[in-house]
Amino acid sequence: MANELSGKTVAFLVAPEGVEQIELTEPWEAVKQAGGMPQLISTDAGEIQAFNHLDKGDTFPVDRTVSEASPDDFAALVLPGGVANPDFLRSDRDAVAFTKSFFEQNKPVAAICHAPWTLVEADVLRGRTVTSWPSLQTDIRNAGATWVDEEVVTDRNLITSRKPDDLKAFNAALVDKFAESA
């Protein structure tokens, strides 16, 4: 796995506050271990505040704001979860447009837990099969997708998982998918 993503830059899109820390840090490390270069993209410059469920976790420096970032600069996109994180992102026009453009360019996207809320807002789930935190299943179905309760689901270039317990399978699937993309 050491060099599968060699030279590929992967965007991690998060809100200034509310990302589930483990859903950011474990995929980040998986990308790095596979030879990729993760970059933290947020709606605001400075630092983001991660959470361990409802408790404040660590802060992480933002590499670029979403308004400064171009999907052309990235091979793939990771959307970590946390309840507040995707809820904030789906209300930000630039974050939604940034996310949607990965689908328009047929680039791989990986979303875990509550992160598919951003995908609902970007209107990119129609006709797909996805998984998520169970409370999102009605929103996902209303967005035209089939929701399933599985550890990890890959539908074309979209990888989804339900929760932190699924991170091992999620990370393996996203590294595989990101590596096979041009």
C-alpha cells in the first residue's frame, strides 16, 4: 500500500467546527500511508476544531479555504462526518459547489457517517446506493438514492460508510478507489 497514491493530492473538506476527529484523522493517515498528500480545506482560514463525539478534540490547521481551492488541484475528496460538520457545509454555497464538481469531473469521493448530508445538498445521490449514519436514511432516500445498512458501500466513484467502527473498511475502500482513479 505504500505508494498507491504517490503524487495524488486529496482534499479533506470540513467545517470550522464539528468534524468527528477520528473520521478526519484515520482517513488522513490512510491517505498519507498510501503515499498521498492530504490537504485540509475549510470554509474559513486558520484552524478547525475537531470533536470526539460531543467533546472538543484537537485543532488542525487549514491548508486552503474552499473559495481558494479548485477541484482541479485534487485527485479525490474525503468528507468526514460529525453531526455539525456536514450540516454547516451543506449551508455553504462554495462547499456544496466544490463537492458537486468532484462528481461532475468523475473524481472519487468518500463520505462517512453524517457526511452524506453534504451530498444530499449537492444533489449527487440520485440513482446511487449509499450508506450513512442511520438517521440520514430518509434524507438520502428523498434525494433519490437507495440507502443500505452496510459497513462500506462503493457505488461508481462514491465510497460511503456508517460510523467510526467502519473506518478500517472505509479507509481500505477509499485508498483502493483513489489509487485506481486516473
